[in-house]
Amino acid sequence: MAAVEAEKTVHSSGETKSPYEQIFIQKVNLWRRWPAVREFVLCKRFGDLAARLSGQPARVWHDHALFKEPREGAKTPWHQDAPYWPHHDRRDQLSIWIALSDATVENGCMSFIPGSQHVQHLGPIDLAHPQNIFELAPAFKGVKPRTCELKAGSCTFHNGLTFHYAGPNKSDRMREAFAVLYMPDGTKYDGKKHVVTDPLGLKVENKLEGEMFPLVG
């Protein structure tokens, strides 16, 4: 994706990447800066699917480009998404994860733990120095993951509380993925720091709505 290439951080020769940067190249809210991305993020077809799956009208929370570099992209540890977000209620958030190139076991496709979306008590996992999520939620030890290899252009939806993981990119090509994150209409800000909401001057209990969080489904 040209938007990621244009915005990615270029490291000088010999410069060490942070543990987080070793996992993936990550860009948030590209739709606010790139018209070609905006078309996909505001896609009503995707939004309607999110609304049907959650059972509630859906707003865009933000977009998320997640590229794993060839031979370098480290594993993404098991985690949930919703604990990172400054939302009062995190039960019905959803993400569509779109493979922009073929996603395989070799290059770091996604795996999910069925039923884990019911676990609501966990905090955010530090992806650079991760806790073992199965020690925090022992009921899911031994549950067989569902691994989802995808052809380019295919997608999955997952709840923001679903445990998921992506392996390292052991291939010679970039693993390119793009996600759009949705939240139910009426979601309220809880005051926690987040790169999307920090510049907005929101107060606790403000609804996340308006042009930054458009209604799409």
C-alpha cells in the first residue's frame, strides 16, 4: 500500500528497531490522510456487516495498517484488542482484517481462540514484553486455535475481545494487512490515553461520534 510506504519510518544502517517495531509496521487512521484509503474505511458494505454481526449500528473507531516485514516481522503475541481502547463498554467492538497480499502460516496469518470473546476482565497485553494470556485466562489453556490463511482480498471479522495471534513473517515478501475497527453507536470515552483520542480534548463520558467516528452501518 502506497500510504504505508510513504509514511513508514526509515531506519539508518545499523540502527536497532524497538521490540514493537520488530513486530510490524503500523499506521493508524490513514483514511484521514489518504482519499484512496478513505473509500474502503467508509465502505457501507463493510459497515453493514459489522452492524449485523454486533447487532448494533456501527461507527468507525479507526483504521489500522499492519505490515510484517520479510524475514524480520516478529510474531504478534496472543492478545485482545479492546483493552487498548478508551471505551467504557468493550463487548461489541469488531474488526475486519483484510489480507492485501496472501496471508499464510509462513508469513504470519491470523489465528483465533473460539469463545474467548467472553473474557472481559483482562487488561492490555504488552506486545513488546508480553504476558502469557493463557495464564491470565487458564480456562482457555489447551483450546485449539483456528488458523486462518487468506488469499489476497479475503477477510475475517473478529470481536475486539477475541484472543488472536499472528506468527512471524518467515517469507521473502511483505505480509500486508489492513484492518477497519468498528464500535457500536453510542460508545463513550473513558478517559484513558490513546493516539486517536488524545488530540481531541474529549471529556469522560463524551460519545465518540462526529466526523472522526462516522456512522457506516
